[in-house]
Amino acid sequence: MNAKFQAKTKESDEKFAAIPEGLKRRYDGHRFIRRAVMLFLAFLLIILTFSSLIPLISTQFEEYINANMSETVLSFAIIILSVGLTAFYLKLDSVKKYSIFFIKNQDASLAVFTFENIASLILILFPVLLFASSAMGGSQDELNGAGTLYGVFIAPICILVFLLCYARNKGEYTPKSKIDDSQTA
């Protein structure tokens, strides 16, 4: 390693050590939400791919879901599964990565993370609320209008906000103590 890189790494290690534990826990909470949302979207993609690629199984799958579960219940089941698997994964993975932006400016980084998580939660929960409203007998015209509003305006804006915030707060820094711990294990 060259001297400039070592000096920059040492500086980042010193700045990271000075960050209060409460801010690190808040960052970890935001990171948890990010990963749970990603897992939820992966599950949805798998279900959509599974149901559209294999017509025979798709028909049986849709009949089973329609007979035994509503879309709302399925959505909540996927949310619970996503949260549980994310918690399990984070327990197994002891190495945490932090963004350089977080090391430089914790308050701004956490604010960006908050916007990212709000956008991702709106992206996921809005359709769930539409399904729940439909199941409770909501007006079809209002549901169609809300669905159009979501598809044309809300979802693209939320995706854009998520991507911009993710790019700004991407985990790139691994604390020195965590690197040393993982190498000795």
C-alpha cells in the first residue's frame, strides 16, 4: 500500500473512532431497513418471475394464493420474512461497512439515509395499502386513481430518491477493528 492510502485510512479510522455509538447504531438501523427492503423487492421479483415463467405452476400457484391468502396477507408475510432473514443475515455477518460520507458528516448522512428509507418504505407499503383497501371494499374508481398516481408519479420519484441516496451513502469503509477481528477468526 502506498503512503497516501495508508494516511487516508488512518485518518478515516481516527474519525470513525470519534463517532458516538448512538450515531453508529442509528446508521446500522437505517442499513437494516435498506437490506430488508432489498430482500422484500427480491422476493417480489422471484414471485412475479415464478408466476409468469411457468404457466402451469403459475395457475396452480395463483389458485392456491387466491383460495388461501389475500394479496395483503401475502405482502405482510413477505415483509415479515424479509425482516427476519435480514436480521438473521446481519447477525451472521460481523463485518459492517460504513459510507465515507457517514465518516465525514454523520448528521447529513443519517438525513440522506432517512430520505432513502422513507422513499423505499413508500415504494413497498403503498401497494400493500391499495390491496388492503381493495379487500375492505374501497371504491374501484378511487383505487384505480390511486394506482395510477402511484405508478406514474410516486413510484418513479421514490425510485429516483432511493437511487440517489443509495449512491451517496454506499458502504465503502470497514472499521479497522472489524477487519482485524475477521482475519483472526
